[in-house]
Amino acid sequence: MDPNYIGPVIFGGLALLFTLPYWFGPILTRFTMRQSAEPELHTFDVDDPMLPFEVANHFRRVRAALEPLGFEVVEGMALPDQTPRVKALLLMLVHRPNKDAALATAIYAKMHGESTLQTAYVEFVSRYRDGTAVQTNNTEQLSAFAPRPHITSIRLPMIRKPDRLYQLHQAAATRHNPSSRKVLRLEQEFRGDAVAYMARAMVEELEGQIQTGYMYLSPGENVYRPTWKGAFLMTWALLWPFSAIRRARRDAKARRMLRELQA
């Protein structure tokens, strides 16, 4: 090969390798990502001794922090498998007098007979009669979905104690919309059926992404799939440097929110 071409060829090859996730990733997302329009959730015993140790420990810590505040355990649910060998378990609790729901989530990988916890977090949800909602969580993970205007999402990954996170959620909810009353949809719409409530909440999240242009409903398959716009934006949102920028902005917003709520 002509030595004059070696440098450009190497540079081109490295550039292609570096940018591969930015163009191949969205293509992969576009054709492989799908979410059922009728998600199947399965219940589990929250006291099952066969639960992975770290998962059971996460649920115990959440219960120990929230039950003295008035929360009651409603149901343990296994979410639909989105990734092979990765499981997501969710523990739902409610505070009936305050009309608030709490969701403790644990996501773990299971390989070669061993379980490894990937992430564990807590989210509080307050819903209102006007259709708006306030959600406060402490997950480290970034969401790939576009924000929705009627949902106020507060992310405080630095607050690890569930009881402290709930205090901050209450402060945010109080400031949110004092003219609209809270509703506990689990009781009012689903008569305590946690599985039906959670399945509907998952579908509503996907329906909301149709309005943002990120997803569409494929009637023949009865599944939600990403549009080309959604595939590119969701993939890029989780890649460097966009993920680093978004994480820095999230943390700055969280620190600002903490100052406001504690003022």
C-alpha cells in the first residue's frame, strides 16, 4: 500500500470504530426494542427466602424506613424481561392517608447461578385529579425517554435514605399544585389490584412517548416500537458525551432543588 494512504486509512478506520455506536446503535434499537402493549407482570412473595440476598436486603431497608411513616406493603411484582438474564423486581407500598405510592425497584443479572445487583432505587408518586403527577426517585440511571409536560420528575440520586427522600417528595408535592387534590389510583381506579395498576402505568408511559415522537404502536404485533427519531435520540442520550452532559445537568438541578426544598 502507498505509504501516503496508510495514515488516512488508519485514521478512517479509527473514526469508523469510534462512531460505530452512534450510527449502528440507533439501527439496533430501531429494530430490536419493543415493549408489549399488554405487559405481563407476575407477583412474588416479598418474604420469599429464595430472593437474591441484595434484592431482599434492599426491600427490607425500604420497608424498615417507610412502614413507620405509615406506608403499607401492597404487592411484590416481577416486571417483564426486557434484557436476557436481567430481572427487575418491584415492591409497591402505599400511604393511604396521604394518597402516595412508593415503588422500590431492584434490577439484577443472573449468570452461572449467581445474582449480581445492578441497581436499586426508590420512587415516590403523587397523582392529582387534573392528570398531573409528581415523581421523586433516587436512581443513578438516566432515562432515555423524553420528558412529558404533565409529569414533574425529581431525581435526587444523592439521597439514599428512603424516609429522607419521602420528606423531600412531600415538600415538592406540596409546592406542585395546591389547587388540585391527590388521587390514589390504585384504590379509586383499580380497586387495589396492583398488577393491573402497574401494567396500566407502564402502558401510559409508552403512550406518552407517542406524543413526543419517540415511539409508535405497531398494531399487528401489539407492541410499542421506537421511531427513527426515538431510536437515534434515545441511543445518543445514553452515549458519551451526551450522557456526561445530562448527568452533570441532572446533578446540578438536584442540588438546586435540594436548596429550594430545604429553604
